Amino acid sequence: MAVKIGEKIKRLRIANDLTQEELARRTDLTKGYISQLERDLTSPSLATLYEILDVLGETLSDFFEEKVGQEAVVYTGKDRKILASSTGDCRIELLVAASQKRDMEPVLVTLTPGARGPEDRPHHGQEFGYVMEGTLSLAFGRNRHELSAGDCFYFSADKRHSVVNSGPETARILWVVTPPTF
């Protein structure tokens, strides 16, 4: 199936509330060229396409990516996936379907009293966690940090790290990783 570059450019232009004349002015092209391009009567060079997409706030890779339907915005409890590596003491739920293909990966970690989360080796990226319930001990490199409900952590994942539920109640942590690692 051939990619209709002109149609896609026209949709982006309209979504950005630009006229053909305004897009032409911002890209140093003529209105006539933009008109022909949008009707697929001509094809842009890669450099010209890049310049047009830059004005329209789109990357080349996103422009050519085949999208099936609209990307979901809201995810409900039925969309969650329990990771196979979860045990009864440590449960890890993927909150967003296909988050491994995105920039961030939000998960819900539930730990029973005394339970340990998986130890993570140093890797590229950053991690954020918000303790929703309970208390936990965060091991980050050689340091330990005690957190309670309402506390949060944020770190570059360049050291070994893990959590242990150090309290008498179940602990729940909203954990966000970038890039996705779970």
C-alpha cells in the first residue's frame, strides 16, 4: 500500500491550524508547491519533507509509522497485565498496555510484609516511585532509604536497586521506569 504523503501533510497542517500559505512561508516554499504536494501531484525531497514536518511538529519516524486505530488515552483495571515473574509476595502489574513500546513504563508493585521486589542491576534510564501504602526500604547502591506512604523516590538507574516491604502492612508503590525494563 503506497503512503499518501500529501494527504498526511494536509491532515497535519490542518491539525496545526495552518493555511497552505502559512506553511509555505514557514518552509520557504511556494503555496502552489504545498497545494501540489497535498494533492500528491509531486513528491518532496527528504530535506524538504524534513523541513515541513519540523514546522508541523512531527518526526520522520512518527510520520511514516503505521498506526492502527487511535492510540488509547485511558486504561482501566481490565487493561492491566500481571507479569509472569510476579510471586504471591511480590505482584507487579503493568498499568498501560504495550508500555514497553513507549518512553515510560508505569507499574503497580504490591509487596506483602517482608516481601522483596526483584533486584535490578545497573542500567540506562531513570526510575520514579511513589509509596501509596505501607512502608518500604529502598536499597540503592550501598545506601538504604526508609520510605512511608506519601514518600517518593527518583534516581538514575546506574546502581543496583531493590525494595523490601519493611512494615507490618502490605505496601503498594506506583513505579515509573524510563526506558521500559519490566
